[in-house]
Amino acid sequence: MISCHCEPRSLWRSNLIIKLGIASDEEQERPRNDIQRRGFMTDNSALSMIDTNIPIKNFGKPVIQTGSTTRMDFGSTPLPPAWIKEGSPTARSIPLARAEDNNLSCGLWDCQAGKFTFIYGCDEIVHILEGEVIIEENGATYTLKAGDVAFFPEGLETVWTVPKYVKKFAIFRSVREPLMDRVYIKLRNIVKKILGKK
């Protein structure tokens, strides 16, 4: 069972960034023991807790999807023109795997030099594979280089500056209402509208 300690959003985000092994440029100057004091991989982390009562499912067919971060057959993924602030950043991507319910997926993305706004349409965890990016968010600046990992929550607006090139592996999580719940909510709202209830 995974336990979660709730903190104010700004503190939570700051601690999560430290736990994932990156920090803002200012925080990178702190001594390592300060990061340890702030909870880097404590005994309550998801990585240290294993539930031994996991029910085993019979899928009836192979379900493991594999991919490679060395693939080079990227497809064009243009940034919205209104997001581009400087240069001509050219973005490309490759989907690698997707869960059956479409709520979890992963892929590769790369981009050439430029500066642009990026607004997250779902939760995203990135692992920088090559290059470097400078990310601005609510007054904080983060520099991510090869080997760095970061978490971006859905709805976050950032500004990315890619000095030359950046390539990332990304995991996307989008939590959607199950179909039956969406149908129920829609029907309930229609009935309320017909009956004149708010």
C-alpha cells in the first residue's frame, strides 16, 4: 500500500522535483545533505513500498509493449504557432506504448533550438536523453540535461528554451472518467435540464 503525505501545492512540487533528482538552478547549489533532509527517497516513497497482495490477472494473450529510445523514425509534431517566442523550433515525436484505456502512454519527443510556451494537457514525466532545455515556471528556472527527470502536472504553463537540441522520453497520464460514468453524467445533466433543475 502506498502512503501519501499531503503538502501545500508549491511545497509538494518543490519536494517532488527534489525527489526526482532535479532542482531549480538555485536549489542545485544546495549541499546533498539538504536534499536528503528534505526527503529524497525516504522509506515512505512508492519505490520502497511493495504490496504483496496484488491480484494476478489472466490476460489470455501477450500484452507487454516494447519500444526503444534509440529509434529515429520521428514524425513531425509542430508546436502551435502562437506558442513560439523565438527561433524556429522544430518538434518531432514517436509513440512507443499505450495502455488499453488510453490513460497511460509513453513516447519520444525531440526539438531543435528555439524558445516557446508549452502547456501540459496531461500529467507528464520526462527523462532527458540528449541535449539540454531551460524551463521557466512561475518565477522558477530549471535546467534539464541528459539523465535528468522531471514531473509536469496537467494544466501547467511553462516556457521552454532549447539552446541547440533536446530529446526526451516521456510518460503521459491522463485520467478520464470511465465511459459509463461519462454517459451517466451526460444523461443526468440532460434530465436535469429537461426538468428545469440546476
